[in-house]
Amino acid sequence: MIEQPLGRMLSMLGKGYLQLLHTKLEHMDIGRYYYAIVLIDSRDGIITQQELALLLDTDKVSIVRIVDYLSDKGYVKRIRKTDDRRKQNLLLTEKAKRAIPEIKQAFVDLNGIVMYGLTPARINEFTDMLKMLKNNITENTQSI
């Protein structure tokens, strides 16, 4: 049998996890970008789009799509910065603040389900391996 590419295996794992998350939170009026909301909350509910892009390790175009979606759904407001009119802060709405505890709990629950049977030491080892794989990709982005 042909060995599967690592990217395919990780993609399938990610798709499965996101499907479980969507099922757990399907009663909400958003179907994605839950983690972006949690990240904004981690910065006391206000962050720039550029800061969010760095935290999510994604490009500006994707951030605009994420923020547009969350804004249209009533979870985020854009506020122009007074010191630099070109930049915008993202502010969580009350609707988002009410949803955050449930979103965070869904992550905890799903992580427990997905990592069932793994000891804390193996979970830490797995996390370290994922960080190493990400670092290897980052280091070799320009050389391949």
C-alpha cells in the first residue's frame, strides 16, 4: 500500500475535528471562525486585524473574510483607531461575549474526546511534535 502524505492525514484529522465542533455548536448562527472569537477575547475583547492575522498565522485577505463574516453575524465590530485612521480595532459584541464560554467549553470537550486514551505526557509529546512539524515547514518554505 502507498504511504499517505502527511498533509492528507492531518487534513483528514482537521476536517473530522471541525465537523465535530460544528455539530456541537450547530445551534449558533455561525458555522466557523470560533477560534478567532476566542483569540480576540484573549486580548480583552479588542485587537487589530493585523494582530489577529499574526495569531492565526494567516494572510490579510483571509482575515478580511473572517472579520466580514463575524461582523455580518453580529459577533465583531470594526472600530477605526483614532491615532491611525488606516488601522481598525476589532471589538467583540455582547453577542460574542455571551458565546465565548460555550465555544471554549466545546474546545475542551472535543479535545478530551479526540485525545481519549492519551496520557498527559503523550498529549504534551504530540503537541511538541506538531510544533516541530510547523517549525520545519516554516523553515523550509523558501528553500523548496
